[in-house]
Amino acid sequence: MYVLVTGATGFIGAHVVDELLSLGHQVRAASRSCEKGQLLKQDRPDYASQIDIVQIADFTQGTSFAEAVQGVDGVIHVASPLDYTITDNEKDMILPAIAGVKAILQAAEGQESVKRVVITSSFAAVLDVNRAATPHHTYTAKDWNPLTYEEAIAKDSNAIIGYRASKKFAELEAWKFVEERKPSFDIVTICPPMTFGPVRHPVSKLANLNESNANLWKVASGAELPVSRVPLWVNVRDLAKAHVEALLRKEAGGKRYTIASPEKFSYKLAGDIVTEEFGWGRERVAKGEKQNTEGTHDLDGETVARELGLTYTSFRETVKAFVEQAVAMERRETS
């Protein structure tokens, strides 16, 4: 199969590329940066013949994808705007996210070869932050974030609200597109919570880590112990496999999946793991009080595991793999 992956040089996208390559598929990796695209390819010399790079400077323009989708059998759309420094939720985050989804679907509609588009959504499109602590609730793919468009674009709304809205309304746009236009392809959406794990995308220094791993490094390096707002997470490799299996399995078509490890996490737990797994951990790891890992709700990760054949990676293994890599990066930076 020939697959277009958008956001291929990002944290999740690069793992999606790896999963596809390991299964023998051909990958067209889309990136805003041609340089990062080439680095992605250079880091996978054994698979160079299976990768071609396409630069898409603006993921919100349908014309940008017209050439990228030519000849591919499927699309995994990972790319999405994320910038907590924005000042206009609608202009800088919500509308670009919606436009990006519409652009990739419109381009795919013009290619008869495309049979399925898998879209990375988010638990942010599922979670109701105002839900009462009781009764305890398990979120599933049937749940939607109740945030309204008007609330999201209000002048007193912050960028976090903007992000939650962008994921919700971009995903709704995808389902609306399929319902109204009835293209020759179907879609699958996947809604992950916090995502941790080793890095496979081009990252030159620790300062450029993705947000979730940056928080783990704050713990391991002794910088601070972040607050765990939601104790739900998934390993990035497990998430990447879910994307690929959602593309390959016929029975997944038209479904929305939530995904989460059965384990809960906290940054204090991450610190305890670093202390136990690394000789230097006790002296360096950020100290703090025990954090609650129970929370007021759960997230269904069983359905996607059962239907897409996933086995979840433990939090211990996830933290250890990332920290080993981060320490090696630190040594290179300081040598």
C-alpha cells in the first residue's frame, strides 16, 4: 500500500511512518519543512527506497495536497496546529485546523485510488471539563466535548480552550464532509490523551521536545514536577500502530476510536520510575508530593485494543525508553 502521512516529521507522525515502513508499505511523508523531511529519510537508511518526501508549506490549502495525494491508496492525517502562545483562538487555531481537514479530504476526493483517510483527533474533542466528579464516568467514542463555537472564540477564552475547540470542530468537519459528499473513501478518527514515548522525529536539542515529553524531561532533569491534570495517556508507538491498523483493517471504516493505556499516570510516578531505573535518578529527579492517579473519569481504550489488535506498553517501559534517549541527547549537547 502507498500511504500519504501528513505531519510526518512530528512526534506522532514519525512513529506512524516507522510502523508503515516496518510492514513493507510505501510512504509519502508530508512536512512543512523540506529539511526535516530529508532528515526523516536519512535517519531510516534501510527504508530509503520506501520513502518519498513532499513539502507542504500550508496544510490549510487544498491545492497544497493535490499533488501529494496522487497515486496513494490511503492517507493518515496527523498534522494539526498547536500553539499556546496565540492571541486569537479562531484565526490562529480553530479555522486552520478545520481548513486543514477540509483540504486533505477535498484532495482525497479527487483521487479514486484513495480508499480511506485516518485522522488524528484528540481526547480534547471528547472531554467535558465541567463534568461533575460524581458519578464516575468512562468516556467512549460516543462522547463529545460540549464546548460551543461561541465560547471558544470569546475574547476571554485562552489558548487551551482554543485547542480543545480546534480538535472538536475539525473532527466534526470531517464527519460532516463524509456525510454530505459521500466520497469514494471512508474515514476513521482516533482520539488520544497525553502521549509519551521515545522520539523518532528530527529533534536537534532537548529544548525542541514535544510538549508531553518535555514534561517528562522536566521531572527527570529536576526542573519541576508538573501538575497531572488528567491521568490518562498512551504510548506513542501504540498510538502509531492504532493509526496504521485503522487504515488497513476493512472493518474499522467509519469508526471513531478513543485510545488509552489501562494504567493511569502522574508525573510523580514518572519521577519514581526514573529514581528506580537510573542510578543518578535519586539525586536529580524533581521532588514533590504524591499525585492522584485515579481522577474522576476513565477513557475507553479496550474497544480500540480489541478491534485493532493492540497490546499497551507499560508506563515504566515508556518512561525508561524516553529518558534513556533524552540523557543521550543531553550528553551530546554538553560534550
